[in-house]
Amino acid sequence: MTAPESVPVFAVVGRVNRGKSSIIATLAEDDSIAISPLPGTTRRATTYDVALDGEVLFRLVDTPGFEDAARALAWMQRSQPSAERRPARVAELVQTFAGSDELVEECELLAPVLQGAAILYVVDGSTPFRENIMAEVEILRWTGRPRMALINRSASGEHLGDWHAALAPAFSTVRNFDAHAASFRERLQLLALFRELCEPWRGPLGRAVERLTQEQSRRLGESALAIANLVVDAVTHTIELQAGESGLDAAEQKHVEQRFLDDLRELEQRSRRYVERLYRHQRLTTESASLERPVFARDLFSERVWHSLGLSARQLVAVYSVAGATAGGTVDALVGGASFFTGTLLGAAVGGATALWQLGARAFGVTAVETLSERLRKTAAPQRRYRIGPHQHPNFPFVVLDRALLHHQAIRYRAHARNTSAALELDAAPSPARELPLGVRQRLGKLLARARKSPNADTSDLRRELAGLIESILRERDER
Ligand SMILES: Nc1nc2c(ncn2[C@@H]2O[C@H](COP(=O)(O)OP(=O)(O)OP(=O)(O)O)[C@@H](O)[C@H]2O)c(=O)[nH]1
Ligand SMILES: [Mg+2]
């Protein structure tokens, strides 16, 4: 094979509606591929490049399903070709019927195979094996191309024995591979098997495994940085505004408080979108698909979320008192000067989750501020300046962190074939922060305390340090 053709190409074939497009979506990390319960969704053979930084690692060809394999096989058998003439006979079939209105799907799906693609034959393992697929299997055998069978939807396991027994004689490998559930590791294992399928592709596919592994690791690092930035941005966020001499009335005050909380929600949304894009989940982020996003069913500031995520009251006391002792300050200073926390945090520890949640209402508010320059100028401007925030609840950063960790997990392990499924209730998962070792929680507490103490300082070192810590948390979770 010449150099440009050395890119491995796999044609994904099988009967209609068996999950061919789904398998391609997951392997190519492309959630824009049309997948539907309606048979005959894919009408034309379509090539998808699996590429990183412009380098094509391998190609996958989606194809329409076999419609009349029995007839195509009968036509080919008419000339009773010898074994070595069989691939040429398949080519004759395509030459004869291409462009006609007969055996349309068969011609379309066989063309890429005749051009040199290896074959991935997809069956649906959730249905019983039926003898009538054997015409398809026989046609694929006649092509003489390297071939592997993938049993999709194999989870129930009920019919797997029959499928494996029937396919083993015609395929060098028969694997269970669930388009909706396949993890990154399973995808890599499949690529490693592809290497065995075709000797000339060993090199390129080995490289593909290596590049994809690096990429997956890079995504984790980038996600850690995004999450660190989100947490620091969230705990330091403020709004400043001016009002007339009479100040803000109750309605204005309520409005600006609402705006403050909306800003924090928006920070979280933006960070999530960034992580989703890193993992090539594009569809989840479009407006039209908003109902299908794997969103937290519950709002960032809902009581349910604050009960199930973030640290427990006792853990908070432990984290902040140690952070305070070692930083040479008091708990009060560390939570950003909100004096009511000094005693109430301890009270909350005794009172439990609800007491802790109730602190939330007092965790931020509107304060009048006067900038130094204004004071110096002593202008008589009939204006007053106000600042809202930052949010000072000691659990706020841990709730934000927890939600970001759970969201990252859902995205990192989500198969791209699942581009139309319902929302996940991520907040029903146990809090990752509560499971962290005490030492890690305390290091987090110290970094967060530093961010809160001087919100206007250059936080780049702090962000890097926090990202490093979050990255180690993500890697540890990834190992499991
Ligand atoms: N639960 C589950 N459903 C799956 C899985 N793979 C595919 N499906 C569903 O099966 C249906 C058919 O999937 P497609 O990927 O469109 O199948 P196809 O073989 O490309 O179909 P055609 O293009 O019509 O030949 C869709 O509703 C998928 O969501 C799987 O692993 N698990
Ligand atoms: Mg399809």
C-alpha cells in the first residue's frame, strides 16, 4: 500500500438498525452522527476521520444496512466461482447493480470494503441469533477482507453464546462492544484488537492508541485547570454598582442579589461547556438540546444539593480550623471576614445539614463601599457605591467543586452514541469531596481560604496549585 493509503479504514456493516452508527459515534467521539430507532437511518456510506491535531489516526465508514443479502449472495453464487475468484465476484456484483435501483444498500456498503477497508460486522446481542443473517456473513467472507464481529447491546448476556458460536467460524475476532456503555478503555482495547486484524496497520494503530491515551490524559489536566478556575472565580466573584443618594430600595437590592446568584450559575455553566467541548460532547451544549443535557436536575443553590454535596458540617469545622491554625488566622478571617461564621459554624456542626444550609441566606449581601480614590477626591457626587458578594458560605466552594467533579466524571465516561438520552440526576451521586482524605480536604481548605482572603490579588499561582490538587483527585478517581 502507498503512503497516503496507510491510514487504516474500517467499514462498519450489518443489518439495519443494529447500532452501526452508534458504534461509529462512540469510536469517533462524534455526537453529531444520525442515530435513530427508525430502521434505514443511514442511507449513504459516509467516512468519519478519527483525527487529533489534524493527524488522521484511522477512518470509520458508516454504511446503510443489508436489505437483501440473500438475493445478492444467490446472484454471486450463480457463476460458482472458485475460492480465489470470490472477491472479484463481489466486485462484479457492485459493478452490475451500482446505480440501478436493485441491491442499492448492498452496493453502497460493499464499495468501501472493495476499496480496501477492513470489516466491522455489527449484530444486536439483545435479540436472539437468527440463521437468516448467514447470507450477510457469507458475502463478507467472500470479500476476503480482514473482519471482526462486534456484538452490540450485549449487556443482558442472554443470547451471547449463540451469537459467538455462529460468528466465530467467519470472523477472526468476535467481541462484545456496547455502543452506549463503552468506556475509553474498552475503545482502546478494541483498537488493540484491530492491530491484530491487519498486519500493515499495526504501526498506525499502535500510534493511534498512544495518541488517544495522551489526549485523554491532556483532557483530564485541562479539566482540572478549568475546575480550579471555576472554584476560584466563584469564591471571589463580586458585583459593584452605583445608586443614587437614597441608596438601593428593597426591590433593587433583591434584584441585584438575584443577579449575583445568576452570575455564579453562569460561571458554572460556562465551565461545564468548556469541559464538554474538551471531550467532544458538542450536542450537549447547544441550546436546542438543552433538555437532553446531562444536567444536574437541581439548581446550584437548592437545599437538596447543599444537603447531598459539599462537606458535612463536622468536616467543615475540621477543615477550616486547621486551615486557620496553620495560616495563623482565625476561622473568621479565613471565611472572608463574615463574623457570624465564627460561632455559627460550630453550631451548625452540632445542628447538622439543615442548620448549615440555613447559614446560606446570610452568606452574601449588599454592602456600601467607598473606594479610596473617591474618599481622597471628596467629591460631592450624589452617588453611592455598593458591592455584592463574595459568597462566603464555608461550604460554597466544596459544593461547586463537588458538582464540577461529578459533571466531569459524567462527561469523561459518556459514550458519544448517547446523544439523545434523558438528563442524568448527577446530584443523586454521593459527594466526592466528603470521600477525600482529611489531608486533601485541608489542603483544599487552605487554598480556598487564601483565595478568599485577598480576592483582588494575583491568583495565578494559587490557581495552578489548586489545579494540581484537583488533577490528582481526578486521576485517583480515574484509576478506579
Ligand atoms: N440501549 C442501547 N441502545 C442502542 C445501543 N446501540 C444502539 N442503540 C439504539 O439502537 C437504535 C439504532 O441505532 P443506530 O446506530 O441508528 O443503528 P444503525 O445500525 O446505524 O441503523 P441504520 O442506519 O438504520 O441501519 C437507536 O435507537 C440507538 O439508540 C446500545 O448499545 N444500547
Ligand atoms: Mg445508521
